[in-house]
Amino acid sequence: MSAVTEAGENLEFRDENTHQHITLTDQVTLSGTVRRDDEPIGGALVALSEATGEVVGSVWTDDAGRYHMPLPAAGRYIVTTLEPDTQHAHPRKVVLDVRSAVVDIDVAGLGRHGR
């Protein structure tokens, strides 16, 4: 029996009674870039919450508007961006599975006009 990892490594098992302990060294993450009118927004808060409103993680974007956080369990979530200069929030529904995910957020014009 064999299995292929996401990195393309082939794991061989001699039979169903063979036990293998596998340690994953790469952390799966939720990451992306927050922009307004194609310009990165540094210092924006990015929060990940469940549909119930419970926040499961939050991070600040760096100067290039990038963020990353550990990926939670698979499910439906809301990624909310809070612009640092206008304090406008921009929620976005996402469905995450067990693979790293990239969610880029463009708040073009929304924060400046309050829509």
C-alpha cells in the first residue's frame, strides 16, 4: 500500500499491519493580501470568525498588506477586515478545507464611501 503526500512524496507501507508515524513540518495557513484600489493596506486587522460570531483568530497586516494565520478546522467562516484609517469593516464569507488557503481582500472604494 502507498500514499502520495501533497508535496509529492511517496510513502510506502508494507501491509495493513504496518504503522507509520508521520510528522508534518509545514503549517497550513490562511493568508492573503488586503488592498484598496490596488494599493496594499498595512496595519489592517484581519479577523476569522465562525458563523456564531466567535473569533477563532486575528492578525494585523504587514506594511505590504499581507497576513497569515494558522488554518482552523474545515468549515464555513467569515473573514473580516477592519481598515486602520476609516475603521470600516469588510466581511467576506469563506469555506475552508484542510489545505492552506489564500484569501485576498480588495476593499476598493468601500471604506471611503461607507458602503
